[in-house]
Amino acid sequence: MPNLSMEVLNEAFIRPIRFAMLLDDQFPTYPEALADDRNDQYDYKRATGLFALCREQGWLCDVDNRAKIAVKFEDEKHLHQSDLLILDFHLDPSNVDDPSEALGIVQKLARSSHFNMVILYTSEKPNTVIKDVAFAVGAGNAPLADDETFIRLLEDLDPEIEKEISEYVTSKLITNFLLGKSPLSDLGGLSKRLIKVGIKPPQQAVLLNNACAEKLRARCSKSVSKNRVHGSRVNGNYSDDDNVKWLICDNVFVAVANKNTTAPENILGVLRAALQAWDPTPLQVMMIHARSALEKVGNVSDNTVLSDSARQAGWLLPILLAPEGASRDQGLLELYGRLFNRLINAVGPSVNQVGKMLLNGHAGPALSVSKSLARNESLTDREVYHALNEHLCSEEHPDGAITTGVVFHDARANEFWLCATPACDLVPGRKKGGALDPWLPIAAVKLEAVKKDLAIDENLRVAEQGNHIFMRISGKPFVLQALDPISRQMVIENILLRNEGIIADRKMSGCRAKMDENGHPVWHLEEFVVVGRLRTSYADRLLAAAGSHRARIGVDFINMPSAPPITTVNFSGGRYKMRTNPIGFAIGAANPIKQHSSITVLNPFKGIDNYRVQIQIEPSPSNALATAPISADASSTGTALPTCTPPAISPPENTNSSGNV
């Protein structure tokens, strides 16, 4: 059951379309359509119907019959997300059964840096077409062509067995192969015959997956197989049911429409049904719609942002004053960020409307609804709340100059550090000609990684206290803290960064002071990997905390020892049963202990004289006895307290006491 309404999908995907390209070897180009003599090989009626549909929708439209035109258009002008490609599956008139040219175009669009929509409009069966497209963009079980064990297995395979396996490859088996499922569930009698000739189930799976891949590979050219990127994230409907066939892989969305059953005027209905079957997440829809909204408003919003010539000159001035290089690059990035923020404000009402359509009206607890909208209800609370706090406090840091709040990793020492130097002292070229130029001294705060899951959960429960940093490093969630777990103080170190701290390919290098074998301080050159940065307010907060730490003043006070702790012993069945109290007393005695036996209590507090321990015997329902306190003084000079023997005790009148501690 789809979660998104057609109204929302229309607003995000269909309405933004401004240009459609029709590519079919049976369609005439505009000059050919205007010619006096018509070519009987062209399908003028279908081409005219699609052109009329585009004009009815208010789209610009182009028609061509050569695949190289689409490839050139993608390379030079881009079929960007606001455009639609209606593509025939067989574009080579010299080989009408070869879909390689169409598959090559889809492969190229999948690897592009922008979202693309394609309708494959073909006379071929949609069930067959979608399988070919899925294989071309990378769906399917892992290939084993270069595996030595697999090669030997094929070399030793009886030709009759190989033929039987190949004949067993059905459409359902190919669907399972494309979905990454095991092929063994539907083998039936074939599995038993293979076992008889020494081919075990794991080898059977390898052979069947290879047979499926070979059958799909035989339907396209070598170039398509070569450009296939195995392991791509592919999702879609490849089954043999009657539902609409669609596929999403990276940046291409493909819907399949059959020419024999779908008239040109109804082709958009297939696209809408495919989008609804895909059922993208609300965030996917919001991002795609926001991009198209920015394109749609065009110069109107640009004029709103750039309405003042003095403002334009003022914004450009600091960039022109900065020296060429990292400093100017950083200024340009910041300027673009502000420009886009102002553009977003200009189109806010329209994008907010779609956001409300997506998020309003959901019943139930917010956490459960958020998991459902993300299409993953198996997410743990820890995963969701970590992702939320990670989004709130941290972000990626681009190459260029280092700035306040950048987090980097020293791989040699396996330590995380955070730059706690004011941003004004980190501007490249600021200290040109100084004593350390081109080295840049920074103050760095050491960050401790929280590793245990229980500790991470506890930190997430107190996230609002602001004592932790939540980041995603190499795809894994991390919790970092700036206070040493033992001293509860910051560890701050001075580091000299090479080349003014310029980051290239997420890396930078610098010197740290360490002790040599003679106990003398020396500088060691280390390489650092930048893993992200804190958002501005969070970085400034830690910068202020680091400054306060360095400005702290120590005073002399002496603590009074804590009140004597109490450990409790339950008396049950005429025997003492020992247990450790909440603060961790170690009681050195056998368990259970009979009446009147000696009890030794180990002293966990070193350096405290006259340490007093009180052992309390409480009533028990099975053999209730009167409560009798026992006490002894302890000395810090020994590891154990003096032994003490419980006095004689007699049962009380009331024997219904619970005995709970």
C-alpha cells in the first residue's frame, strides 16, 4: 500500500517537467516530418501522439531516432531532473533485437550527478525489458568470473549437466537472481541429480547464478556488460506479475510502457503508477521538489536576492581582498551558502506546502511514524536518535582551510581531535612572514570515543546536556566526548599544521610533541584525516569551554571523608546469604555463611583511616530473627577489615517480615 498520494507525486515529479525528448528509431525527426515524401518505415502516428501529449502538458519537445543524439545531449547539456526521456528499447535498425544502445543510455543516466526520469516505450514485453535494465545497471548476485574455484568447477563440469542447468533457468529464477536471493529454493529434482554427480548445494548456487548472468549477458553487447557496475543499489519490480514495471538505481528512474497496450496519450498514467509503486520516502520527495522549485522561480528570486548593487559589491569585496588560494575558495563557498539560503527563503512557501502534504495527518507516536516514513520500521531508537543528534551538531567539512570545530583523526595513535582555535586565527595567509610560516599552530581538544552500546544509550538519554558530539565516521555512528572520562577535564594539545592547515582529499599533516627514548620532547610528523566538523554554534560552544578550561584557577580545599557506607546481609533459613551493596563492597566470605561464623569485609577506600562498616542482619520470612547490628573499625593499612563474629540472636515474635533489602 503506497504511503504517498498521487497529488504529492505529481507536484514533485510531473509538474516540474519542462522538456521531453522522444528517442525512437521509428520516429521521424522534425525535418523528416516536414518533408513532402514520407518514409514508410516511420511511425508518424505514434510520434505525433507523443508530441501532442507534450504540447498539452506545456513541455518543450524534441524528437530524434539516433541513440548518439541522446548520449551527446546528456554529455553536453544534461537531461537534468526537470526533463523526461521517452526512449524506445530497440534503437538499432540493423539489429532490431539488440537493446544495447538503450541500455547504454540508461547506464549513463544512472551514473550522472542529477536525477533523471525515463519511460521505456517499447513493443517488447515489460517483464523482459525490466530484467535487462536491472542487470545492465548492476542488479544480481555477485559475479565469480575471476574466482579460481569457480573456474575449476566450470572446467570439470559435464557438458550434459551444464546444458541441463542452462535449460533450467526460468524467468522466476532470473528474478530471484536480480533480487540477490538464493536460487536453491526452487530446484526440486535438479538438486538431487546434481548431488549424485558430486555438486553440493553451495556449488549448485554458484552454477545457477552464473547461468542466469550468462542468459542476461547474451541479450546485450559486451560494452553493456563491461560498463555494468555490480553492487549498485537497485530497487524495482522485476517479477512476472501484471503490475507496472519500474526501477530506481542511483540517479535514474525507469518505467516501462508497452506500445501495444498503452496509447501515447496514456503514457503518463504508466509513469504515475510507477512512481506510486516506488513510493519514495518523504525526504527524497522534498529534496527533488526543492531543486525543481529553485529552477522554476528563476530570475524572480534571483532579483529578490540581488536587488541592491551596493549589496552585490559588498559581498564580493572580501573575496577580492583575500589572496588567491584556500582563503578565497573558502570565501566563495560561504558566499554561495548565503545565496542559496536567501533563495530558499524566496521559495519557502511553495516547498513548505509540499512538506505539509507529506508530513501532516499521520497518527501515532512521532518516533514510530518517523520510522515508517523512512520505510524502515526495524530501526532501533538508538539509530534514530543518534542520526537526529548527528544532524543537529555535525556536518561534512570540504577540502580547503581548516576552521574552528573541525574534527580529525590521528590514525597512528588512533585518537580524535577537535580544532579549538578561533577561526580568525586560521585564515590562510593571515600570518604570512611570521616566525612559523608556513606552519600553523592550533589548539586541539582530545575527543574520547564512547565504544560500549550501553554507554552510547546513556549518552543519548542525556544528549540535551551538550556533553557529547555525535558524528558518522566512515559510515559508522560515533559518540565523542571532550572531557576525559576520569579527570572530567579537557585535554588540550598544541599542534603545528603543515601548509597553513590546508586540507586536500580530506587529509592534512602536522607535528605533535612526543617523548623520545631518552625522555626528551621531540616533534613527530603525523598525517590526519578530517572526519567532519561541528556546526557553528556547537563549535563556538566548545571553543568557549576550551578557553574557560585554560583560564581556570586552582584553589586548595580538602574533602571530609564520606559517611560510613552500609552493606546488608539477608538472614534466611538459619544461614547468612551475602551480597554486594550498590557501591561495590567486596565481602570476602563464603556464601552462604552459617550463624556465628566470621565475616571479612574488604576495604574499597584506600587512604581513609578509621573506616567503619556496619553489617545489618534483617528478618527473613522463612526463619525470622531479631535484627542485630555488628560493627568494626577498619584501618587503611591493611587490605581487609578485622573479622567479627555475629552475636547470639533469638527469633522475634513477629515472623512475617519480608526480609527485602
